[in-house]
Amino acid sequence: MPIRLNVRCTAAQRAAGTEVGQKAAAAMIAARQNDGSAPAAPYTGSTQPGYWRPTGTGNGATPEWGKAKPFGIASSTQFRPAGPAGHTLMSTLLPNKAYADQVNDVKSLGGAASTTRTADQSTAALFWANDLDGTYKPPGQFFDHTQILSRQHGLTVAGNAKLFALTAFAMADAGVVAWDTKYQTDTDLWRPESAIRLDGDGNAGTTADPNWQPLSQDRNGNHFSPAFPAYVSGHATFAGAWAKATQDWFGTDQITWTATTEDPNALGVTRTFSSISAAATENAVGRVWLGVHYWWDGTGGVSAGANAAAYTSANRLKPNAAADWTKYEDLHNLAGCQEVGKRLVAEHRWTSYQCTQVQFPNPDHTLYVK
């Protein structure tokens, strides 16, 4: 989505920027040719208990994305979570008490007619939904939050370029990790609406309710579940990756901001967050309140996304490096020199700076970086 900045450029500067952008785009397109994400056979799921099957919204969406070449991490399986409650086989998962507890929790909290979900939880669930075409979807919502934080902190054009690249790569890899887990493991778990409506999981702790519907709804009020396996949550994995990348960039979790949403069932709603992790956690838990995920889909997703982003930050969030001090710019006063130096370090463009006074002529300070 576009980043709106109040920057005035000359025609020559605009032309140069356009050329750089076009070359960067061409290089990225070339690098992603034959990346493994091309559609193959339709993913129709299984009729066996526990395994994902269509819920009325079509075959499994983008089943090959988990095989795509990652952007920053080493492989799609590098940060694959252990499985729901540590189970990697459906045969051991379904009889487990933890499975029954999770099904019953979302049955109570996530139903369209739930009496245990609070009004604020319902609002939060719809605020974070953005599953429908025509909305900016989960990554777009987090890019919107990034714009807000960028403006609050007064990032420069160069700083924005690096911050948005970092969060974009982190979330792109989060998608690869999540879709690998959804489609390339034995725990391609059925959605709560399948688990709750159908009998046959063999677990005495669950009771079928064929009339149950999730809170999740389209523009016409029809209740639905997204068309891919539940474990892990894509929303939560994006959230974990975005949160970790953003925390690493700003060097803190404690930032307060207010944001809104594009979901048609929550238009005009705003929510305020006092920390980056709080937003990521609410995003993940909101999927339970929405009735489309289990708790472990969210916790596993946030953890996997954060691990992927941490790897990206450690290997990609590197400032320019120089063995010795490098002259950067001449400035007219010490305060101005320090302001520029601090920003270069804050935006991870250099590791440190110093301002050296020059007696004459003006400018009277020189900024050095390394």
C-alpha cells in the first residue's frame, strides 16, 4: 500500500527515483521467477475426522505457498511449529484432552450466538478479521499500523524504505512458514466449524452441534471460515513476524498508537494499543473470538512468525559498516549535526556517529559515521 509522505522533489529527482524503483522492481521480479508458489493440483482435503475439508468457501487456497522460496529465512521448514499441543499425528491429537478443551473453548467463545464472548471481544475479533476480498488483508493492516508508527517517530524516506522492507520480508516469510505448516504436515487441522458440527472425532469430551456457526461473516451476513487448514493461523503468524520486526526496529515494545480497520463489519472502529506485543496478541486471540481458529493456532503462529522475523532482523537489519570514521555531511551547528547523527543510528543506517567542530569556514561541524 502507498506510503504518503510530504516530500517535495525536483523533476530530475523524481525521474531518478522512478528509475531506481523500476530497476529494483525488475530485479525482485527476476529473483522470484520459479519460486515454487505456482498453483498445482486443487487441495480438496479429506473426509477423515480431524483433517481439513471445504466449509463452503471453496478448495484449499494457495496450497503451494508453503513450498515457495523464502525471502530471508533459510527454508520453509526452518521455523515450523511442533504441532498442536506438540502432536504431529492426527491419530494422537484427536483423542487428547487438550484437543477437546480447545474445541469447547472456541465453541463457547467464537459462535455467532455466543453468550460468553464480551462486546469488546466481538469488536476486536471483527476489527482484526479482514479476511474478505476488497480489504487490505492481515499484512496490509499491519502495514497501515507501520505507517502510523513511522509518522509518530518522524522517519525519513530512507528510514521508511528500510523499515517497510524489513517488515515486508518478515511477513512474507511468515506466510511461507504458516502455509508450510497448514499444508505440508499431517496436522492440516479442520476448522472449528467442522469440528463442532460433525461427530466422529472419537473424543468423549466433545459434543457435536450441527447448528453452530462462527461469528466470522461476509458483507451479506453469511457466516464462513477461510478456505485453508486451521493450524497454524496465518493472521497470528503475520502478527508475530510484524511485532518482532517492529520491536527490533524501534528498540522497544512500549509504543502507544490508535488504528482503524477495513473490515466491512467493523468500519469506523478504532482501537488503541499500548505495546506492539499487545496488538499482535489481540490479533491472534481475535481469531478464537471470531470462531475460525483454536488457541494453539494463534500461539503457535505468533511464535513461528516471531522466530522467522528474528532471523530476518539478525541477518538483514544491518547498518552500513566501516572500519574507520567516514565523513557523511557538513552541518551548520552542533545540534543539527547531532540530530542527523542520531537519526542515522536510529534508522539502522550506521552504528555510531560523531560531530567534529570546524573553526572556519562555515559549516562549522562535520558529521562522521561508522
